[in-house]
Amino acid sequence: MDTSGFKALWEADPSAGLIKFLEGLNKLPDEEKFKVLEDFGWNAGTMTPLLLSLADNTELLSEMLDGATIAWDENTAALDEAKKRAETTESKINILKNQLNETAIVIGENLLPLVADLAGDFGELAIKIGEADRETLKLGVYMGLALVALGPVVTVVGTLRDGSEPDDPAAHVITPRVP
């Protein structure tokens, strides 16, 4: 193989280029191997022992590189699958966010007028209370207290009427009594 063929192979597939280089290096007599490596600037203290060891066993190196390539491809496929799942999860989260945002908008559009009306009504009530005389206010407070006190009385009367305990869930169900 000439230098242009080696260059093309190296650019297309560096591992195949390395294997070719090492196979060629292994075919040379020992003294020429050292000369070639020195021409590349590698001496006995640097890459020479490593390259000579690799040149002695290019089959094993080729198997290892093939295994690494397969593992790389499998990892890339796993990474692509993980990206797809992440994109799917991310899109579902975005859809959920959009739905929650739309729900908040709809609730706000429907409740805001009611809350505004209620606030206006409370404002009017506060003005009326402020304009009321002392006796009318007293009457309102007494009526409110009477309604608060009436709550437990209604509960007791209801319990006595249907015979159930106050905490009994069936206390709210009216059942006919058989004589």
C-alpha cells in the first residue's frame, strides 16, 4: 500500500489504518522496525515497545477494536433510546404544565367575577354595618350567637330522633322506624 492509500484508509477508518500500519511493521526485520519508528520520532523510550508489542499481535488488537466498536454502537443506541424516552417524558411534562395552566386560566376566568362580586357585597355590608345604629348592631350580634348555639341543639335533636350516635355515619340517613 502506498502513502496515499494509507492516508485514505487512515482518514476513513483510523483503527483499520493502525492495524495495516502494525501489520506492515511486523513484516519488517527487527532493525528496520526500529528505523521506521525512529523516522516517526519514536525511540526505545517512548512508543517503540508498545507498537512492537501491538505489531506482534494484530489479530488480538483487531478483535479488541471490533469489540470496542460494537460496544460503542450499542452504547450509542442505548443513548439514543434514552434520549427518546427523555424527550417523551419532557413532552408529557410540558403537556401537563400546559393543561394545568389552561385549567388555572379557566378557573380564574370563572371565579374571578364571583370573587369580585363577593368582595363588592362585603364592601356594601361593611358600609351598611357602619351606618347602622348601636341597637341594630346588638340585635345582629345576638342573632348570630343564637344561630351558633342552635347548631349543637339541632345535632342532639337529630340524634335523639333517629337513635344513632353523633359520630355514626348512618346518623345522616333517615330510616323509618318500625313499631
